[in-house]
Amino acid sequence: MASTYTPIATTTGNGSSGVVTFNSISGSYTDLILIANARLTSSTASLMTMRFNNDSGTNYSFTALYGTGTAAGSNRASSQTGTLINGQINYIPSAANTFFYSQTNVLNYSNATTYKTLLTRTQENGTEAIVGLWRSTSAITRIDLLLDSSGVFTTDSTFTLWGILNA
């Protein structure tokens, strides 16, 4: 990463939960980047969403564009309880040794006057670009990654949160 990128925290899946949390995020940076390399413990594919500050209200929306090389499409939704990090073609895979990769940029996360915008790129059995929105002006101090259904992250799944300093 560039010299203006600072690692804040890294965590791994625990093999028994589909939730990963980053707490006590300070306002020392301009933006955040969350990188996920994940796979599941079962054969149930899952969608992954992101929530901020433990807000489970319907304050999130997203638009996704995706392609496999042979097909393409889009999807969007509003009034969601989390913003999509992966979806459509990019369900987190359940095949052995197959990891899902996701990079999410959280822009102006500590700005207390604007809604929070996210840009996510995913890669697994195709590529996907997602723009997300959290309709809150609160500074982000907590990030939760959540799997739908009964998905569980393996112990070799890694999640790293980076802060971006002003150059």
C-alpha cells in the first residue's frame, strides 16, 4: 500500500460466526479501506453486507454492476438494513480453497455533515462494482460485516481495515 495508508486492524474469521466487527475507529484519517479475503465453512453461499455504528435501521442503499465474461447485469435497492458488499454473481463461494475478495473504500467516514458513500470492487466468479450509501451524518466509529443466511467465516478468512492519511 502507499505510504499514506496505515493499517488500523486485521482480524480473522473464527469458524463459528458470520459477523466481523471493527470497533473504536478514530477520526484520524480521511477515508477507510476494508479488504476481505473470505470463504465459508459450509456449502451455503451467502451475501455479505456492511453496517455502521450498529445501525440496523433501513438507512442503506446500493447499486451494483456485475459481469462474468458471458453475461452482465445490475441491481439496486434502497431502505436496506446494510449496504451490499458482495452479491449477484459474487456470492461468497463454498468450494474448498476458493476465496472471495472484496475491497471497500469508505469515503469521508468521519465527516459529520454528509452521508457516507462506499465504493466496493469484488472478484470471485466474475467482477462486480457496488456503490453504497449510509444515510447518516454520524462519524463512523464501528463497522460490522454480516453474512446472510447461516454463513460462517472460516478461520483462514482475513479482514484488514486501513486508514488513508492526507498526502
